[in-house]
Amino acid sequence: MPFNTDAAAHQIQDRLKSIYSLVHDFEKKHHFSENNLSNIIKTHDKLSPDDRVTPYYQQKLKAIYIAAISDATSEEDILRKSLDKINEIRFIRNERRIQARNAGNKETIRRGALMKMLLSTAQTLPIYVGKSIGAKAPPLCGAVPAEPTYVAKMGDMVAALVKGSEEEENWILAEVVSFNATTNKYEVDDIDEEQKDRHTLSRRRVVPLPLMRANPETDSNALFPKESIVMALYPQTTCFYKAVVNQLPTTATEEYEVLFEDANYADGYSPPLNVAQRYVISIKESKKNKGQS
């Protein structure tokens, strides 16, 4: 079914209006939240360190803390709804772009602009925030792999194992066009504008990239341990190569420091290079994929 550009624009506008409304709701909730936090501070200020907390103040503080927790929960709910709307807009835009490409309206992105776009999408990848203390990071958060039955959606970025012109196999950065449940195969587009190739691949040749970043300060278990063998996107390229994790990110905005396997160096590894969480994954290296190009 052809994709209706006007309908897509209308859907995006609807979601933008929803986000606008949610932001205003958040501001109102935050105002009440600040009042309760101020009341907590004022109540504590009335008590000296040596004072015994009377039943009256115990009840008063308990009531204010309960209200503050309720406020924070409401704020969290609004923020999560806003993020859901943003993800819906991203999906609609991906769908519109892919449908336009299928219709022959291919956009051309220069190499430098493509590299900047890939960096930007990695830096703006949502950070996972658990709904409760100790909540386990979900699949496709940082180093946590997808579930075996997971199917990547249209527009999602993946690592794809493809054959080159000389029959060599390489892991490339690609974008999902569709998935055929009958054949159990993906159609993906090479993200490299110079290639413009479309590939039909089995699921074992497609590895979904993380959909969320892991925060090292709260979910360090969702990061690859130091000295892990991984596949990482070599800087300024659109290909994944075997590497060793040299340093982990210490904040949600930092990148991994990795050593790429490279026979051009005496010790067999490149100097340390930084790679964003989104482009560091655990996949098997093709036997024919042994170096950089």
C-alpha cells in the first residue's frame, strides 16, 4: 500500500501537539512538586538535631514525603509518555523515508554529513531509566542482546553480514526495510550512500543494534566487561570489525575505548579508539573478515 505523505505529516503534527501538551502538564506537576520539596525542607529546619521528633511532626513529614513521591511518579509518567511520542515520530519518519526511497526518490547524503548523522543518532539514543531501584536492564539496552524471537522494525539500524564483489563477507551498518515472516528473512539497505545496495538476508546474518544506552552509574551490568571481544564500528566507516574493550564508559555520555584487531601494528591491535555504545555489539566475526578497508 502506498505511503500517504500528507497522512504521515498529519500523524507527526498530532504527536507534536501531544508532546506540547505533555510538556505543559509536566511544568504544572513540577511546580507542585517544588512546593512539597520546599515544605519538607522547612519542616526539617524547624527541628534541631537534638530535638525529638514528635508524633505530630512524624505524621506531617510522612504525609509530605508521600505527596512528594506521588509528584515524582506523576512527573516520570509524563516524561515517559513524551518519550513514547518522540519514538512514534521517529518510526513515522523512517517509514515515510523508506517508502519514498522504494518509490525511487532516493536522498543523497554526503559522506561527511553521514558520519555526523551516525554520531548524532548514537549520542541521542535514549538512556535506559528503570522504573524501580535494581530493575534489570532490558534486551537491546547497551550490551544486553535482543531476545531470540525479536524482529527489528522498519528503519532500525542493524549490523548485517553481506558478501562483497569478491565474495568476501563483511559486517556492515544497515537499515531495516522489511521482514518477511514467511521466509524468515530481512530486507536491509546498506547505510553507505556510495553503495546504495539492498540485501535479502536470513535472521542469523542480521544483528539489531541497541535501542537504549546503558547508564554506567546505575546499570554497569549492561556494559561489556573490560577485555571483552566485541564487534565495533570503525570510526569514520560503516563497517564493523573485531575489537577488544580497553576502557568502559564511566558516564552515560562517554564512549567505549576499544583496540581494533589490526595486523598492520606490531602487537596486532590498533591504538585506542572511541566508539559509541550503539555501535559496540557481540557478534561472531566472519572467517573472511580479518582487517580494515
